[in-house]
Amino acid sequence: MWTNYHTHSSFCDGKSEMTDIITKAKALQVNSLGFSSHAPLPFESKWCMDQDAMDEYFDEIEQLSAIHHDIEIYKGLEVDYIPKEINPQQFTEFLDYTIGSIHFVEKFSDGRGWEIDGPHQSFLEGFEKIFDGNIKDVVVRYFELTREMVNNFPPTVVGHLDKIKIQNIENKFFDESDAWYQQEVVKTIEAIAASDCIVEVNTRGLYKKKCSTTYPSPWILSLILEKHIPITINSDAHHEDDLIACFPETAKLLNQLGFKQVSVLRDGQWRQHYFDEHGIT
């Protein structure tokens, strides 16, 4: 079997209806599935769920869970951390789990949030206008925000930990071997280790061909293993066909790095299960 807890549907920027995702999940032997639409933001966003749709979202998950007894279906949200505006702890009473992610780093002078994983041209605009073209300051702030979230408003799962690298096309801004970059990552891993958070191994960059590695990179995964931080494999699916995209090769990589178990949400509890490239046992 496989599992996936980072799943976007038509309630946000996903392309598939929940019922179609469940049908596909069964065909792919995904026996534990979590929906995690982007939580509403306190400002307009084209990729987040509307506040008015929240009740319908929760109701539909509950109805589908009551109908489909041969797959465990869980209620989650991917929640942004933006200081003094939104954090993963705001939604926990309604959910089985949260995914906490950093999509915004600071704001433009007109109040617009700067998305670090949006179109590259938008990234370049904020890079120049907000940070005066200093990539170190950008990355340091990105990881600072991740640590603030983990320390003060910890989610169940930390989402796509190093996704800012999506903008580092052909290493034009930095190299992951740079001492300052590795220092920020190490501090962030230490903060996560002191929490109860799970780190997702996110395959979306691979199957969308945006990155050559998972989020996070293999060398970061080795640090996570050293700190005994639990992991779960997620696809960040935006279409039913994405549910287990690049899972076999990712599982194989994790085994090669030394991981033997992943976190699985079963019977309402996170448990450790053995896995290999053929699935989770």
C-alpha cells in the first residue's frame, strides 16, 4: 500500500474532485488518504480555499469517509505561516492534522505578499524590490520563518521544507554546499527535532520537473535521519494522477539513505511503518 496526506482538490487549486481522487487512490492501493486544501488566507489569493467554502469542505470529507469503508480518509489543511496573520494552530480543532508551509516571505510596499514559489518573474521582482538582490537575506528569512512556525505554532507536518530552491535555477543564486546555506538548514533541522513535527518528503518538484531532488534534498534528509525526525512521503497532488508520483524511486532513495520507517496515519493515530520501493507494510 501507499499513503498520501498532501492532496489538493477543486476546493483550492487542485484539478480533481474529491470523489475522483478517492477512486484513483483505491486503484493505486492508497489505503490512507488525507485531503489538505490550502487554508483561507486573510487576503485575496487565487490558489487558496475561500473562507465560505470551509464548511462544505469539511462536510464533504466526512460524507466521503462515511461512504468509503475500504480506505481511511482524513481531514487536513495546508496552512501558511505568516507572522501575525495566519498560522497552523488556528485550525487544529477542526482537523485530523495540519501541514505547515512557507509560501510568503515579507511584503511589497503596496502590501502584497511576496510568494517565493510562484512564477520566477514574480520571485525576481521581490528579490530586487524587497531584498535589494541579496539572496542570502532571502534564504535566511525563509528558514527563520520556518523555525518561527515550528517553535511557536507547530503543525503536524512540515511542508516542502526547502522549496525556495525551486527558484535557484542552475544554481544561479547559491549552491547548497555554501556554508551559510547549510548553517540555516542545520538550525532549522534542530528546531524541528525539538518539536513533535513530522517532515514530509515531497515529490512534486520531481514529477513536475521543477527540481532534480525531493523537497528536502537528500543531504538534508540525512540530517533528518541523524536527528531521528519522523518522515512521511507526500506527493503534493493537484490532480488524481499525481497521488503516488515518483513514490517508488523516492522510497528507494530513502532506504539507501538509511530510513526504514515512515509515519502513517492509521486508525486516527500516527504510527511508524516499514516501507520499500514497492510500498508501505
